[in-house]
Amino acid sequence: MNTSLSRRRLLSTLGRAIAGVATFSAARVAKAAVQKGFVSSQAPKNYDPTKHRWQMVFDVDKCIGCGHCVDACKTENNVPRDQSHFRTWIERYIIKKPAPGSDSPRGEVLVDSPNGGMNGFPDNLVPREEILKSFFVPKLCNLCEHSPCVQACPVGATFDSPDGAVLVDPNYCIGCGFCVQACPYGCRFINPDTRTAEKCTLCYHRITRGLKPACVEVCPTEARIFGDLKNPVPDDPIQAFIQKNKVFTLKPHLGTEPRVLYANLDKEVR
Amino acid sequence: MPADITNALPAIVQAPMLLNHVDGYVYPNEQNLIWSTLIVVYPYITGLVAGAFIMASLVRVFNVRALAPAYRLALLTALAFLICAPLPLLFHLGHPERCYEVMMTPHVTSPMAMFGFVYAWYIMAVLLLELWLEYRRDFVVWSETTTGFRGILYRLLTVGVYDVSPPALRLDERLSHAITIIGIPSAFLLHGYVGFIFGSIKANPWWGNVLMPIIFIFSAIVSGIALCVFIYMALNWIRRRPSDDACLDAMGKFLFYALTVDATVETLDWIHRLYQAEESVQVLKQLASGKLFYTLLIMQGCLGTLLPFVLLGSTQLFRDRIAMWVRRRFYFCSALLIVGGVLAMRWNVVIGGQLFSKSLRGFNSFKLEFAGQEGTLVSLVLLALPFIILAVFIKLFLPGDGKSTPHGEAEAAKA
Amino acid sequence: MRRFKLPPQILRLVLLTIAIVASYSIARAWLTPASFHEYGWYRGDAIRELASRTPQYAGRKACAECHDDEVHKLAKGEHKTIGCESCHSAGQAHADNPDIKLPKPSDKDCMGCHQLLAGRPKFLKQITLKDHYTGHRCVECHVPHQPSEVP
């Protein structure tokens, strides 16, 4: 009778389908296990990203524009040493005195960052008598709470780590450059050697080992302050900074909620 | 020579004067443009696809009989360009071998992640399906009458369905109608998401605004219809057949309407920007009048929009007083101007958006190289490839002897 | 009762759709990395891989293990906020193998911070070299680790 034949056929097809799914799942688990065997990680063994919350703050009044941070970052992170790829850089703002006859209290603003500030700044850009005010601003990834770069990544290669860093997975990034376009602060670039997106990682390999980021390590004036919000040390400089200063963030109108805080920022800084 | 003039000159003239310098202040990482000519070509191609499809849908859904002679050509054009659409993206990626990740782990907050799905949906569920239903009867007929490789191809394309009885054909019509109705928003999505890729970037004031997807969609429609005009007239000229005048007049009419809407929306964008005068308006005004003077004001504005508007407008207003042979010239010239103007528009958006700094204090310069991963040569090849594919399609699917039965003629024969 | 017969076009299309969706699901299950979704929409392995890099800078604590006296002298003077490697460059290689010597800081390193520059805060002592003492190296009159002392 037709029905018994078709029922048998239906059951056998179903059985074959279930067997196929089971084999496939087993193969997937096996593949994952084999791949894990090939990956030997030198990551610090006991580091749990959910137990830390890294924080970076700047005191603009203390930055002297020496550029040691830029150099240290390039050394520490193997950043290409050309003039157009920086994970961190220094900007100098020179605000001139108002032109004679002008109504404004402040004059023209000039901004420069020769080679990211790595070798310092030339003295002769503007004659000293024309300068009303000048200062240096260190820049890097602003560790946005609502990172537009993470939002923009089509594959999940850049992400907010649980401990507050915004990282790029260089083995997954396809190099489309969308995140670079999406970052309002210009802190990302495409590494010409790896052809993937790259940015400040807070020296992730250092902070997971209890060290400070290289730029903080070499800053001579403590303009760069780094700490762990979940594990503050005694006399934590982050807490002192927060208590003492009124803080600013860059481009607050964009809604990115940067976690990097600046003290003593001028209105001209973008 | 001042840098802003240098940068607008064609690459071949520019090459000896190249100096990658910066005016004012740009963030150090912005100095090199990362989205170059390939990313100009990609929205251009998908725009042409969407526009050609919209023109075809005017026949199917809105029953514009006059456009029927160009219906099949429009669909084939859309397919030829759609096949080539992923190529500029693949060439541009730093790691094209990882491109499958976009479909395997798509990050749904990213408009770019939608590319794989929108593209797959559009090519499979809309375009190929529509073409198959349109051509199914011809495939059956041709598979029986042609031999050799082409015969095998037609047999494959029937997908094993040989039923061409009137009820089956009626079902084809109904399905096709339904698919075109779905296809119109799909075409909007195909190119709208590209506009959204730019429109979603709040970091860039030139890109990140609400009108960007709308502008992209309408300029896509304009460019697609213009391309169909150009190809239709070129094909008839090659085959030494007269173009259907009613078809050309209808195409010219819709081209004019689409151009009007597109020009209105783009002008609105500028009026709004200048009126609101946000912080970025200073640097953008300098961009438009400086580095983008030739590509924006001359190529996109005057040649790509104003002149075709006048030409097409006169054919609409003074149709009776302008002879057909003059109107044909007008349509052809307008089509070419528009096709060039829309390419200029993509250039102005993609390259222009990277020529100024996000610090709003300075400008980059763009070095267009000839050879290289994103050079002129690659772009020209990628722009020429769809035409080559289309030529193959025309050879296979658009016999010049009228043996096939395009949609409009079949409908007319029934009536 | 009329038997419902699926038109051949529809049948073909339904079968094609099922085949496409099935192959996509299989591909996706196979090609998604195993550690994906561990913490979020990214490979969990990425966090471990990024933490695997070898540090180049050792940090002041590492320097103090052998150079304790210098670190102590430094901590008492105006240069107490400066990390050792700020002037002496990346030291992890030296910390691992003391036979590897670090480059000696030169006058350029001193002037990198102490050059008079508009925008530098007043707490930093700045000079213009030609108005200072020329023809001598900085260390002939100054002790970098104890700036208030004389050699």
C-alpha cells in the first residue's frame, strides 16, 4: 500500500537527516579542537577581562610636546614609522593675538602635528610675539562608550572588550576601512603591512601583565594618566584627577560618549 | 599651480605635478585616502543596476506600454552590471580572501554587513527570477531549435521546466508581476543601503546626513534610465535598426522626471547646509568651491544636471516644435551627460568626503595613480566589463531578428 | 476531490530556495570561528592573541631591580616623574639580557624637553641653546638623575 511505503521513506529520510546533522556537529567540534591545538597563546594566564576597567585621562596643561609617547608607541607596537600612521599623536595649538582692529579677543588658530609630534615641534612656525596662547594636546583612541567604529564593522573584527579597550582582531579584519571612516577622532588607520585596521590598543599586551601603556610609561610630566577603575591602587592618580578637575571630552555632540577625559581643554580643540 | 586646480585635473596631466601635501591641519592618519576610485565605481555600478531595474518595472507594474521595446534590454543591463558589482569591493579589501566573513558573521549594526544579503536577495530572488520568468518560454523554444553549446545553455536555463501552456504562462505573468512589485523596494534597498553607508557616518559632515540615501537612490534611478537610453540607442545603431520613437520619448520623459527629482533633492541638501550653517559649513564651502570646483560645479552641476535638464526639458515643453531627429540627439547627449555627471557625483561624495579633515581645519590632496590596486586602469576595466558581459547577453538573449517575444509585444498580440 | 498539483516552476523555485538556505546554514555553521560569541560579536581568541605580544618597554619597577640606587636618586629630584625608558629607550631587551646595552642619551634628548617652546608650561625649565652655554655637553654641568645637583 502506498502510505506504508511513503511513511517508511519519510522515516528513513528523517533518519538520514538527523545522522547528517549529528555528523556535521561532531565534525565542527573536532575542527574547533584541532584548531585550538595549533594555537599556542602567550597571553597572561590568569587575566580575566571582566575584572578590569581601564581608564585613560589627560591633563593638557602638563603636556610639553616632547613626543616621547609617539616614539614609544611606535616602538612598542611595531607601528609603521612613516608620517601617516599613528596610534597616538600630539597636536600643537597656537592661538595668535587678535589682528589690530579686530573685535575678537583671540586671533587666528594654527594647528600642527609634524610627524605626529614624534620629534617635537619646530619653534619657528609663528613669531613668539604674535602668540597669545599655545598648548599641546595628546590624541589617541577615545575609548567611546558607543563606539561608531564598532557599530560600523561589518564582520565583528573590531569590538569593545569587557575591560574597556576597543580592539581590532587583525586575523579577522577584512580591511574594508569602514571603521576608519566612522571614527570621528581620526585615531584609526589601515596598516599598509598587515592591510588591516589598526589603532591604539592601550598596549593591551602590557596592561594585561600589570604594566602601563608605553606612552604613559615614558611621559615625563604625567600628562597621561592611566588606571584601572575596578582595581584602584592607593593614591590612585585617576581618582585624584577626577576629584580635582573639570573634565572635557572631544566632540561630545556626536554622542559617542568617549571614556577618555581631558582636563584644561580649550574650545578650539577638535 | 595652485593645489586645488592641480587636484581637479585628469590624472595623466596631474602625474608630473604630484605632491601629496596638506593645506591647513588634517589628523595625521587622514593624510592618505583609504577609499579611492574603486569605492567610486561600486556605488556607480549598483546605482545603474537599480535604475535600469526601476525602468523595467515601469513596464511591468505601471503598465507603461511605450517602454516595452526596451524592457528586456533593461533587465539584461541590470544583470550584467550586477554581476560586476562585487568586483570593486573585492579588489579594494585588504583581505579579500576573508570576504566570506561578511555573510558568515554579519555584524547587523553595520550597513556594510547587509551587502551580502541584499545583493544575494536582489540577484537571486528579484533579477534572475524575473529574467527567468520573462524568458522561460523563449528558453524552451530556443532549446529545441538551437544546437551545440548554445542549445545546451538554453536547456540548462529552462531548469527542467518545459510547460509553456497558456495557464503556465499566465502563472508566469502573475509571479513576474508580484516579483517586480517586491523588486522595486528591493532595488531601493540595493542602492539605498549604499547611500546609508555614507549617510550613517556621523563623523563626516559631508556624508552623514539624512538626505544621503535619498540622493543616492534618485541619482541611481537617473543614471540607470540614462544608461538604458544610451544602450538602447547604441544597440539599434549597431544593428542598423530604427529605435522605437515612442519608446525613446517615454524614456526621455521619465529621465526628465527622475532628473528633476534628483536635482531638487541635491539642491535641497545644499540649501539646507548653507542655511543651517553648522560648524562644518566653512570647510565644506571651501571644498566645493576649491578642490571640487571642476568635478562638482562643472561636471556634476552644469554638465551633468543643468544641461541635460535644459535639453530634456525642451523636449518635454516643446515636443511638437522639435523634430524627432533633433529629439533623438537630445536624448542621446543627455544620457551621456547624465551618465558622466552621476559618476562625477559619486566621485564628489567618496573622494570629496575624504579631501577635507574631520578636524574641519584642513584639506588633503588625492593622488590618482594609473596602475595600482585602486588606479584608473583597474577602474576603467571594471567599468568596461559589464558592457562586455552585456554584449554576450545580447548575443545570446536578444536576437536582432525579432524571433523572441518580449513582454510588451506578447501583451499587444493578445489584445 | 481534486489533487493539488504544484506547478513545475513553483516546485523548482521552492526546491532551489531550500537548497540555498540549507547550504548557507551549513556554511555558516562550519565557517564561524569556534571562539566567536565568547564575549560578544567577535572572536574570543582575539583578546588572548592581542595580549600575547611581547612588551618592549620594561617599566621603572623592572629597572629598579638592578639599578635601585639610580631610581632612588631620581625619585628625590625634579625628574621624579620621568620614566627611565623615556630617556634611555626601550629596555625590556636589556632587562632580559644585561649584555645588550641601551643607547646613551645625548644632548638632543635633553633639548627635546628643555628647548624653549611656546606652549610649554612654566613649571618646565626651558632654555634656548645659543643663549645658554654653548660648546659643552649638558652633562658637564647637569646631573640628569638629580637635576638640582652639580656633577
